Amino acid sequence: MAVFKDNYFTNDSYALRSERLKILKNYIEYWATPLSIPRTLVEWGLHASEKWENALQIAETKKSKFGNFYQELKDADEATFKYYLKCKRLILSTESNDKNVQKMFGVNGKFPRNREDKINTVDKFIRAFQSHLQQKKTEAIPAEFIEKLIKLMNNSLQISQKIEQLKKQRTEKNTAMQAEIFREDAKKLRTLYSWLLMTWEPDNAYLFQLGFAVKAASHKTSHDDEPEED
């Protein structure tokens, strides 16, 4: 169980906020009557934990979904680039005496490390094959090999585009919702804390049962109230 070290609610980690709301849910009904807590605050306290956890779960699901897509992209890229290197090796072997063809296909240099540059290199290779055919020259490499390379690269590009589309759709809305819940709950915690201090002192041990830090009695001053939240 979490130890609540302070009552600066806007500084809560997400995990700490979860712990505050969980314990609050368990005890707020019990203390509602003795402390004359307004019913609106009680109802909020009973449901805040579930609402917050749902927001976290949505964010985690989105994160997991992205992780799966990134793994798919990694696998697709690996298959594309590995097959390209096979095609490159074949061109270098079959056209070992024709530097012009090697230059046209872009196989006379090292394969780049950057993904975008790799994609551009593969694309140049494919376009060179198509140009080579348009010039009514014999195939420097069998067409079925190029068709397979095109299929592999298109798969990589489609997954990459899907990731970019999801980036645009997702986090702005979900993150904004999560941040709004976090801020609103911080305000409610501030209000509830102020309400409790109308009956209890800041060193009352039962504050813990409602998700609040208990101040040491020896440190209590007339200025014990926390500053207003942002």
C-alpha cells in the first residue's frame, strides 16, 4: 500500500493518484456522516477510482496497440531489406562487368543504415528495373524477383502509414482526456481535504484512510494548509 508523503495533488504520479483514489473509495462512505461530507463529494469519491483506472487502461491499450504495429513494421522491414540485399547480390554477380547497370540499379555502394534511406534505395532499385525494361533491354534480374520485392516493400509502407495515421488520431484526444480527469480529481481532492480539516487536524491518522498524508504533530503550524493547486 502506498505511503502518502504529501498532499500536493497536482504533483502525484499516476500510480500514486491511483492509490489515493482506491483507498478513498473504500472509506469515504464510512466517514461521510461523521464528517458531514457533501453527497456530491461522496459520489465522486465512490466512482473516481474506476473512472481514473479506465482512462489509464485506454492509454495502455493504445500503447500496446502501437507496440504491436511497431513490431509488425520491424518484421516487415527486415523481410524487405533482406530480400533486397539478395537482389543486389544477384545483380552484382550477373552484371559484374557492367558498371553502368550497377550504377543504374544503385548497387555499387553500401546499404544505408537509416530506414528512410533504405526505402529510397529499394525504390530506386525497383524503378531502375522498370526503366531497364522500357528501354527494351534484357532483364538484369527476373521479373518475379522484383514483383516479390515490390510486394514486401508495399507491406512495409502500408504498416508505416497505418502507424502515422494512428499517431494523428490517438493521443491528442486520449491524453487530453486523461489530463483533464487528473486535474479535476486534484481539485476534488483539494476540496475534500479542506472539508476534512474543518473537523480533523492535519496530524489525524485517519486522514490516511481517505488518501491523504498525515502531518507529524511536531511540525504542525498555523500555516499547515497546502498552497492552492495550479
